Amino acid sequence: MSTPLALVIGNKNYSSWSMRPWVALRAAQVRLQERQLKFESQDWAAHIGKLSPSGLVPVLWEGEPGAGFPTWDTLAIIERAHELFPAQGIWPEEAQARARARSICAEMHGGFRALRGAMPMNIRGRYPGKGMNPEVARDIARVSALWKGARRQYGRAGPYLFGAFSAADAYYAPVATRFVTYDVALAGGAKEYQLALLEAPAVREWCAAAVQETEFVAADEPYAAAP
């Protein structure tokens, strides 16, 4: 593709929605420019209106950010990337596996609100036991079942949900980090998959940058006092 791509993202420590397409595209070896807007910063206030039609991140720009063609919303970005790079393995190659991958991504996109609300992504933080309640426990059980089911049916050719790394793995990468932050105990195949996902090169690269960030956003830090 000759048109340059740019991905507008938020804080790597907090922005699970930004992490998903960044990891998916990085793992697929798609070349792109990164434009980061930190939450509650002057940079955000000055540029979010131009760089995001929705006022949210992430946004994929084809061409100059703010002047080219934008695609926003995580799932839409992944679908657009698949259209632009159909041979890069963003979705599984086999049709039913691809449909299942889309289903489990859509379930995360619109569901698991108890888990996402009570255990917000905070890669540098450690809050063992915080956020756990019956609704969160049910979400965790469902995530574990999805992981084990996909691995059992489609994942025999590799360590990821559908064998090779795909958008489905990128979509659940923020969840894998949450289970570390809040010390959520997994077992068996779910634990094995979590460890494999955290060791994926694109996930490790994102997390390494996340732990270096020092910004404190109170809305994303319900279990910590402001420094």
C-alpha cells in the first residue's frame, strides 16, 4: 500500500481500545505512524477535534492525520486493515474460524461491562483482589470459556486462539493484562493461553512502553490516590 497509515492512540497504560488495533497491526507487520494523545493533556485538548471525528481514540488515518481518510472505532479499524492487507493474517484464513473470531471480538466489544468497569486496564498497576464481585466473576468465567473453546476447536496449530496470532488475540490482550493487574487466578488452558498472549512480541512491546508512562488519570485509577 502506497498511502501512509497513522494510528491515533491514547495512553498505553490505560487505553485498552487503542491497544487492540495497535497490537493487531503490529503483529501483522503493517507499517504505520503512531500519534499519541495523552488523556487530559493539552495535546489532547488541542488536537482531538482534528484527529478524531468521534472525539475518541483510536483512529486509523490513511494519509496525513487530520487531512486524509479516517476510520474510527476499534472493530472498524481492524476490518479496514483486513481490507487493506488481506494476506497479513489479521483475521484467520479459514471461513468458520474467521467468523468465530469476529464473534468473540464483537462479544468483548459490546459486553463484559462488569469486568471492564471494575477492573480498568492499568498495566503498570498492581491491585490484587480489587474489583472482584459476582458479576465480574461471571465475566471472567465467560472469557475463560471463550479462550478454551477457541483453543480447543481452532488453536491446535499454534499457541494463540486460532493457532497463528490474529485480531482475536489482540482484542483480548488488554484482558490478559487486567488479570495480572488484579491477580485473577486462571487455570489450565486459560492460564496457558494468557501467558502465551502476554509473551507475544507486539503485546510485550506495548506493555513495555505502558509501564514507562507516568501520567495519572483519576478516572482510570479507582484504586489509587493521586500522587
